[in-house]
Amino acid sequence: MDLLSSSVSAKIEHVAAHSDGYGYDIAVHADRRSLHIEAKATTRRNRLTFFLSRREYEVMRYDPLWQLVVLQLTDELAVAAIASVASAWLAARRPWPLRLLGDLQDRRSAWAGD
């Protein structure tokens, strides 16, 4: 939050401090643009692994303002690198059980309509 607040002239709101139901952690409100940031942090150097909740995934799918930002931290927890991950890339790589669950729910809905 401090890094973001010192980097932009916008209203920064840590919405996750109020509720985890938003599907993102930080709301940024600038004059003409807004952004909903889901932040993930890691100290791992070679491979990025993180958990995206079902709610975060669903918000990512329908909220065009949603953006995943990944922070690589040093062992002392200082920010070493920052990157964003495209929603389309995430959607294409979601875990197969989620795909299967979605397919089964779609089939159930179709069967219920018959």
C-alpha cells in the first residue's frame, strides 16, 4: 500500500481490510480511471505459485478493472520486483477441476431445463 500510495496521485483504498468479498485487495481511484488490484506476494525466486480464490476468479472474469499484481519480495520482505498478470492468461490456465465443475454445472442446468 505504501509503495502504491507514494507512486501515484490517486485515492488508494485497501478494501480487503474491510471485507474479502470484493474479489480484490486494493481499489485505486484516479480522475478518469479506476483499477481493482488483487495483490499476491512471494519470496520464491524461480517459480511463481499462488492461490486464486473462486471469488477472485469470478470477479476477474466480469470486472474489466480487475488486475493481478505480483510482488517478488526479498528475504527481508522488501519489494524486489513487481509484475502484472493478464486476466486472459489466468483464465486459460485455470485448474482443470474448476473447468470440470463448470462443465458439470452447465450440463445440470441444461438437463434441468429439459
